[in-house]
Amino acid sequence: MSAQECMSQTIEAELAAQKKTKNGLANRLNINRRNLYQRFANEKSWSFGELEVVATFLGMSVWQLVALAASRSVLSGEASAEPALAAATATLNHKETKQ
């Protein structure tokens, strides 16, 4: 499982757990539903800015969202996601220091 897939699954699970809709998320991201569904289908990657908005929409920081995705991958026994999530975390860290 890629980091993208793991992140998408985590976001979907959190939306469901918090009883929030994908339509609400699309509105918050200021994108249409088709573009949002392309991200959930792993046809387009989540940008750092989008992950910040998603995290805020879910009431957490982007770091908490990444950690949640990582913990879900470990609990599911998906060892192959760990290096991908580590790379995603490094990318997020690099982008944050550049801003």
C-alpha cells in the first residue's frame, strides 16, 4: 500500500468516524467532488496544502493526520506502507521548513 492509499483510507475512516461528508470536505478544499474523488481513488496525490486543510477539517494537525495514517498501517500489518509514510513525513517536514 502506498502512502497515498494509506492517507486516503485514513481520511475516509476519519470522515466516517466524525460523521462528516466528502461533500463538506470538497467545499472546505474549494474543489469539486470529481477532483476530491480522484484523490480518494488515488488518481491524484494529496498536496501538502490540501492535507493541512483536511487535518483542520478533521480537528487535528497535519502531523496528527500523518501519525494516524502510520498507526493504521502498522495495526493492519501493512509493513510496506511504513517506508512510504516515512518518506511522506520527510516530504512534509521538508515543505514545512521551506515555507
